[in-house]
Amino acid sequence: MVAKEYVEYDRSRGHPSGDGLYYECVLCGGLVSSMTPPENERCPCGNLCKDIGRLGTGIGDNGMRLVRITESEKKRESRTLKLVPRGGQNST
């Protein structure tokens, strides 16, 4: 399960970026990564667009929201479980 949290930020200081941070288009709900990819990125409706060093929408800064996407604790824990063979660790 994925958790989505909207993050407030000061737009006059630029657009934050980092792992787990995405920009969401207010028109279609599409997500664009905050990290700079090797190629350009757009939301499905084309309103939100990012290329190297620039981010914007066709309807201004109010056309996007900053979102933090995180995995649920349950999913994170399931990835760290270690499987032990029947009969103990050193069964042969």
C-alpha cells in the first residue's frame, strides 16, 4: 500500500526535489518525479511538464501540488523478512 501526503512549500524559493517527492497535476492527477530524469516528463493531460532544470504547468503554479509518496510499514517490513529453511538455518 502506498501513502500519499501533500507537502506545503514556499514557491518563491523554487521547487523542492528528492526521493519520494513528486508533483501532481491538479487537472488529471498525474505524477511527475521531482528528480531530474535523463528525459523530459509530462503528466497524461500535458498540463504539468518538466525538463532539465524547469518545472511548470499550463495554468501556473496553482496547477500542481507537491506530494510525498511512501510505502506502508507493512510492505516495508515484508521486504526485510528472512526466510529460514524448515528444520532451522543449517538443515541439510
